[in-house]
Amino acid sequence: MFAFVYYTFVPEGRAKWNNYMHSLRKVDDATLYQTRKKVEDHARAMVASYQSDILTYNQYKNSSSSEERSWAQQAKMRANRTASTYNNYILQNSYVWSENVPEDIKRELETVE
């Protein structure tokens, strides 16, 4: 009964319990194939989207048509947003790979200037 009250209602006990559960979740995420596959697939999808937007930007950025230049600017904004999201995602999920990042997963995407 004391343990239940300590880990449920006492801040110090609750903090210990939360730290313990967090460490278990981190080990599970780092060792489960399903988690690794999910993270890798998500990263690959973001890279594909980024590359598509970069190609669109490069194709239309010097166009004589204002509409096509507008497409280029929109693609640039999407690419930069994807790069920012991707970089944060990789940072938050870096523990999944344990410094063994697959070759097709980039560590960082550059923003378009």
C-alpha cells in the first residue's frame, strides 16, 4: 500500500516512476524493429518530398512566367519547411539508430537560400 501511495501521490516517487518508464520506453524504441522501420520510413518520405520540391524550385525559379516563379517560391517554402521538420525529427529520433544511421537517411537537410 505504501509503494502505491508513494509512486502515485508523492512528487519524488512519481518522478522516479516516470524516469523508470521513460527509460523502458527508450530501450523498447531503440531495440524494436517496428519502431526503427517507422522512423526510417517517415524520414525517407520527408526526403522524397524535399527532393521533389527542390527539383520543382530549380525548374521554375528562373522562368519568364510569373506564375511559374510563384510555383518555384512555393516549392522553396515547402522544401525549407520539410528540411526544418526533418532536421528536428532526426534529432529527436537519433537514439533509434545508435550511431548506425542507414546510408539513405541523411543526417540533415539543407535549407534553400
